[in-house]
Amino acid sequence: MIRPALPAEQGREVESVTCRYLERAGLTLVTRNFRCRRGEIDLVMRDGPVLVFVEVRYRRGGSFGSGAESIDARKRLRLIAAARYYLHGIGAEPACRFDVVSVAGPPGRYTIEWIRNAFEA
């Protein structure tokens, strides 16, 4: 079964909720929705000296698994390629990591699962 795409407005809301959650945990936003021909990174944040590339996944319910479970090898490769492109653009290679934030539930009652260092490049 093919699921309909998340409406853009709800996608922005989920990313905003995630960003605030991570900021309360001490991360600092660098940029949102970085796009290049290789892919997109939902949030780029700093955790002290570490640059964090954050993939946000939303699921209304649990019948299709968690959002984190939906990140397959192909998606990981696209995220890594986009991150490399981003790093090339800033001309630096700081310590980096890839986090996944899985958001579930109806609007206003989200549950958030933050997976630090979800995969490596």
C-alpha cells in the first residue's frame, strides 16, 4: 500500500517541533532543509563542536513501523552524499554525526524518539 505524502504544512510543523526539542536538549540550529542535487537534510545543528545532520521522520501511527525504520540503505547514502556536499560548501570537515528523530502520533500529542549517531558515513 502506498501512503500519501505528508502535507507540506504538517511536515514543517513536525520539523519545527523536532527543532525545538533538540534546542531544548542543547543543540543549536545551523540551517533547515538544506537541499542539493544529491538530496536533502532536514536539520543541520551543532552539538558543541560536532555538526549534526538530522533526518526527521513522522508516522501518524505505528502500523508501518517507526520513522527510523523507514531509513533504508539508499536513503542513508543520499543523506551522506548531501552531507558531503554541505561540508564541501563550507570548506571544513568538523566532527560530524547523523541523528534520526522519529516523531509519531497526532498533532499536538507527538512522541519523539531521538537516535543519536544512528548511522555512520
